[in-house]
Amino acid sequence: MAGISPVSPKASSVGIVLPVLNEERALAAMFEVLSRLDPKPADILFVDGGSDDASCELIRDAGYRLLETAKGRAIQINAGVEAVGTEYVCVLHADTIPPADMVSVITETLADPKIALASFTPLIKGPEKTRWFTTFHNWIKTWYAPIITRPHLFVRGVRLLFGDHAMFFRRAQFLEIGGCTPSDAVMEEADLCVKFARLGKIRLVRRWVETSDRRIAAWGPIKANWIYFKVGILWAVGARSRMAKDYPDVR
């Protein structure tokens, strides 16, 4: 992990960790989004997993902190959370646009000690249309996924959240449960939900984040939703080695 040293936690503060890989097309919009946040987060850290485009150069030129790690979103998230020095952490994807008051939403939500993990509600959207069907599927999946895959957790009120939800949590508790499973190339967030379920409630906050529809635009809505479902089932049955092959990168 190059160039970043962990710092001591700052009480009642929010840090944003952005795992990126070949995101040069999305970064200009993300920089604009980050500049509009009010109140400002205490820390913003980009974690690059081996980009071979101009991502790292753009991040440095924009003046943001950058940490470089091995490829793998789970690895990147773990390194990022360890390196930020804030009490609360939000993992934000480069193609996801949060509300301007996200810091306040995170602070207010996690003020409830019973909540261990929470997220925003994703609105899948592109330059030409809003993907209402996939948005609904994304929402209902937070219910049916644990019913199918972890029914013993569902009856306890656990919902499965996913990366484009902009998940947030307490840094100390993330470290306590061991963070993401490093070997998970995808679905690292589902495992995180299972781990956090031991500590408290998992909540989907009723506030939108806008998430890019680039996968749906590339694959088509039917194929995209089938892939989302298939990868979830592979995770549920433990076929971890197949997940990345069935969920290729789209940039």
C-alpha cells in the first residue's frame, strides 16, 4: 500500500473510500459530486486496484488522496477503511452519485447504536433514461436474496445490501469483523452484510443515490438482471471462483 499511513480516528466524522479500477471516464463527474457535498467529509480516499488508464493521474491532479493496492474490490475496500481515520466510513463507487447531504444522513443514521450497517437506496439511471425495472429489482433483491440464501438471518431482519447502495458503517466495527473477505472478486458486500448481522441491524435508508446504468446499457435489461440473479445464486451456493467470470467489468 503506497503513500498512505493510517491516522488516528476522529470522533463523529465521516470518511469516504472510493475503490476504483479504470474509471477515467467517470472521475470528472465524481470530482464534481465530491466538491458539492455539504457538510464536507473529514476524509476522502481513492483506492486504485491497478488501473492501466489515466485514473491515478487524474485523481492526483485533482488533489485527492490515493492509495494503490492489488486488484480486487474487497482488497481495496479493506485497505481503504484501514487507512482512513474517521469514525464512520462510506464505500462509494465511482459511478454512483450520492445526495449532497450524505454526510449528515450517515451521521444521523449511525447515531442509532442498534444499526451496524446501512446504505442509501440506488436509482439506476443513465443519460437517456431511468431504469425503473432494475431499480425495483435492486430494491426487492435486498429482501428476497436473504430469504433464498440466508433464511436464518432474514427472520432476524437482515437485508442484503450491495456495492451500488453506497454502504456505510463504523470503522471500528468493520475492523472488528475482519472487513471484506479478500478473495471475493465480486459480492464482497454480501459477505459483509452477513458479518455485520452479528453486531446489529442492517438498514436501507430511504434516500436515493443515482447509479450508472452502464451494465444495463451494455448487456440489455433482461440479460443484466439475469446476471445479477445468477451471480447471487453462485455466491449463495459457495461457487465463489465462478462469480468474476460471470460478472465482467464494464467501463
